[in-house]
Amino acid sequence: MSIEPRLEALSEFLKTQRAKLHPHTVGLPAGARRRTPGLKVDY
């Protein structure tokens, strides 16, 4: 398996796992904004 399909598979897996999480289940307060500006990296 080449790198590209592996990265896509990992990306999809992580997205589905993150979608299952909710702030209150991991001890975070519920809020409208969950992303901190400036931390996202685009390659």
C-alpha cells in the first residue's frame, strides 16, 4: 500500500472516531466553537 491511500485511510478513521466524541464525554464544557484559530495546518 502506498503512502497516499494509507494517509487517506488514517484520515477517514480519525474523522469517524472524532465525530463520535462530544465535549461533555471527555470533560470539556459544551460550547459553540470547538476549534482554536491558528492551530489547523493545511499541507
